[in-house]
Amino acid sequence: MGVPGANSWQPVWHLLFKQYDTVFVLIDDDKAGHEFGQAVARSLDTARIVPMTGGDVNSFVLEHGPQALKGKINGRGLPGDGENT
């Protein structure tokens, strides 16, 4: 689900995600993105916040590729960034 704007999250939307064990929330790597992630996490217990290093999801995929995005979501960092597990 895409949410247009960092201030657009509605707490009642947590009902849409009740059936899922984990909801990955890909946030922009800026103040507004991090505030958005906090807002989602406050209303959705199953939220797992995944900040996009250096920008938004689109810029991350353009720079690093879709496999890197999959790795980021799965908790692996980029080669050489110290986040690899």
C-alpha cells in the first residue's frame, strides 16, 4: 500500500493489516519519513520499519537494484556498508 505523504497515515488503517504477522514499512530517509514510520508503528504492532538509505524507495532501487531492496527488507545491508548479517 502506498501512502501519499508522510502525514497521511490514518490510525484506523491498522485494521487493514490485522491478518498479517509482519508489515514492512519502507520509509524515506528523512525527518518526515522517520516521523511517518513512528506514526505507523504506534498504531500497528506488526510494523517493521525499513528506512531507505539515501532517499526513497524509487531512488534506492534505481541506485542499488531490486535484489538490494529485497535484501534490505530481509535485514541485510548493502555490501561494504557494515549492515550485512
